[in-house]
Amino acid sequence: MSVESEPRPTFGDAVGRFLADGPKRMLIGGEWIPASAGETFSTVDPATGSPLAEVARARSEDVDRAVRSAREAFESDAWRNMFPADRAKLLWRVADLLERDLEEFAELESLDQGKNWRTSRLGEIPAAISQFRYFSGWATKILGSTVPTSLSRTPAGKEVFAYTRREPVGVVGAIVPWNSPLLMAAMKLAPALAAGCTVVLKPAENTPLTAIRFGDLLIEAGMPPGVVNIVTGYGGEAGQALAEHPGVAKISFTGSTAVGKKLVQTASGDLKRLTLELGGKSPSIIMPDADLSQAVPGVSRGIFDNGGQVCIASSRIYAHRDVYEQVVEGMSAFARGLKLGHGLDPSSDLGPLVSQVQADRVASFIDEGRADGVEVVTGGARSGAIGTFYEPTVLTGVREDMRLMREEIFGPVATVTPFDDVDEVLAWANDSRYGLAASVWTEGLSNAHRIAARLEAGTVWVNCHSFLGPELVKGGHKESGWGYENGPQGLENYLETKSVVAVI
């Protein structure tokens, strides 16, 4: 399998104008400004290596300016005294503008990240819109409560009136990854703004363009200056400065477990609040009574979509021995039927990985597995002009102690392993430092719920995989993270509780 057509990075006039409009600046205090040192870095088309734009390279002084702007906005009358209903209307207006420019954002996301255009157009950009619409409704539903008390020191003839207030935590540092850039930004921005926080957003250096373009929509929507600031730069520079800044009350991070652990150490200095959605190594269990016409394409899409660059990807497939051969054959046929090509090529199914570095990482896992006797049933090779495309790959003969089974690959690589009974497969599935997601495929109602209860994961899907929505809580167990996003729990990330006790 190889890239079947030459990359064809054709895109609409709106994307063309955006890319041609000079170096991309940072949004701080409602204004687009260059980095204080005047530095930039290049973001490139991962399919071809061709530069797309020069982007401001923020350093600590830029982050400091952004945080101070966010703090000033947090304390301003324009934001602090905005009625919840008006905050809700503002978030809905952001969603409307993003929906208006959906085509542009889908093209820009595919061009910058490499993902297939259909994934952007039909999946991720609409999902980002849904985040703002869902959390706009929560802005008017942040409720405290009255508390009946039995305090013995209540003065004679008086009573105690006690209640709680839910208040925004303050300035939020939102650090998002490169695999689903705009959606991950929306998952942090929408609930933080609904709660009344202000935000400094740091997109990944590989994929900053949709975040920058989104800044224009925020201004157009009427977001008060400084409520959302966007700083672009490298994780070790701008991201680290944001995590260390004493003016940041909370960090919301999505990315690798290794970086998440570093953030825990950084945040310990001033006890910043943290929400961490980290790595995954999600198991999928296919029982002997599973509907294979649904299970095989379901787990295949779960690992091959977006080139496997998905934290919840179904990377470990456990198939009952009665159906094991059918699953291997079906997944292999599915993989061979996928066409590699530029993300904007309408005939392609899979685009490139995000960078040569990521392609090198994926290849290292396969090379190591081959040397250890793993069978590559299909795939297992790079292609494309600069080697960033990786064939969807199915592996068998992978032992539970191998790195292929233990670490997150973040590429289109599935291992398929036979099992004989439920206790055996659950022991394997749970023998991981990760616990982000899992799926079970069965027509048996009892099996479905018993297995779901025993799987150590934040999300378990039954007869599906990667079904997500803003109302569905998402978070990791074990080393897959702290806290949850989406749903009411996603809003809780950005709220503090205050007790007020009055003698009346």
C-alpha cells in the first residue's frame, strides 16, 4: 500500500486569504500582536513538508502579558457583571459563527494537521460547534444551595442563614494537543467561559492555525477583550511558562502522560488546580456472539481514523478464539481498502501522520515488533514524499509484555489477540497503566454490562467505539488523567464553592 495520488492541497478562497495574510500573531487583550522578541516559527503541511504560515513564537514575557490581560478581564465589569443569560447568548453566537465558516475551518484543520477532510468537516468541527451550544445552556444553571444548620452558638432570637455560591476559578491556562486541535480547544473554552472564567489558550506548535483563525470569530462575536487570549509557541517555552505562572489558577491539559506528570510537579508549587486528559491504550473485547458485521468495521474505524492519532483509539483488540480468524481477516481487509492521500484529496481515506517525528515513532514500534517475532498481517510501512504517511497496520503474535502492548503508539496500528474466557481477557485488558476507554462487542445483555462493570476505564462502549458528545462525560482512570471533561462534570472543572454563613 502506498500513497495512490500526488498530494493535492487545493482549498477555498477563505483559507487562501488567511494563509496569504502575513505572519500569524497572538491574540492578547483583544488585539493581534507579534511576539515581544519578534520571533516566529513555521507550521507545515504534514503531507508535503511545505510551509503554510509563519506563526508568532511566544516566550515567557508574552505569556505573562496574556495572563495579566486575562486577569484584568476577569476582574472587569464587562465580564464579571455580565448576566448569565448574556454569557449564554455570547457562546451561542460563537457557535453560529463557527457554523457559518465550517467549510473554511474544516479545510484549514485538514491542511495543518493532515487529517482527512471528511473527519474535519463531518466530525470534529461540528463537534466543536456542539460544545459551545451545549455549554451555553449551562451558563444560566450554575446553582448554589441553602444549607440547614444546627449550630449551637446561634444567638437567642436569631437564626443562621447559610448558603453556597458557585464561582469561577479565575484565569485558566488551556493547553491543547495537535491531534484534534479545534475540538480540544472548544472542550476547554466552552465550559470555562460558561463558568465565567477567562482563558489563555496555548495550541500545539504543530497545529496552531485553527486556533488563530478562531480568535477572529471570538472578536466578531463580541467577546470582551482579554477574556480569551491565544499564545502560540513551543510547549517547553510558552506551555511551561503558562503552567508556572502564578497568575494562572487552573491548568486544563490534554496530551501525553509524560507531560501530564511534569505538570503535576509544576503545579505543586502553588497548588494550581489541574484537569489532565492523558494517554490511552484502549482494549476492545469481541465476544463469540458479537455481530461481526458491526464489530469488525467498528474497531477498525476506532484505530485507523485520523491515522490512529486518537487517545481513545481501539489499539488492543481481543477476539474470542471462535471468531479470532474472522476478526483478523476482516480488519486486514478493512485496512487494505483504505486509500492514503492528502487530507484535502476527496478520494482519500487517511491523511499523513502529523509529522516525520511521529512517523518515526510509529515505525520504531513496528521495527521492534518484527525483531521480536510479531507478524505484520498487513501494513507496516511508511510512504509518501517525506515519509509521513503510515499504512494502516494489523499485528498478531504480540505478547502482553511487549512495548507494542504497553505503550501508546498514536498511529494506525492494531494488535489482535485471541482469548478463551472472560476472566482471562479482563485480566489482560486491565493490565495497563492506562484507563481511558474500552469497548465490548456482544449480543448478550448480561455479558455487556458485567464486562463493562469490570473494565478499568473512564468510558466503556458497548457495540460501538469512539461515540462522543458534549453531554457524555469523558475522563481517564489510572495514568490516563485527573478529572473529567464534558457534561456537568466538565463545568465543575472551572468552578469553586464558597460557603456563606450569616446570623440574621
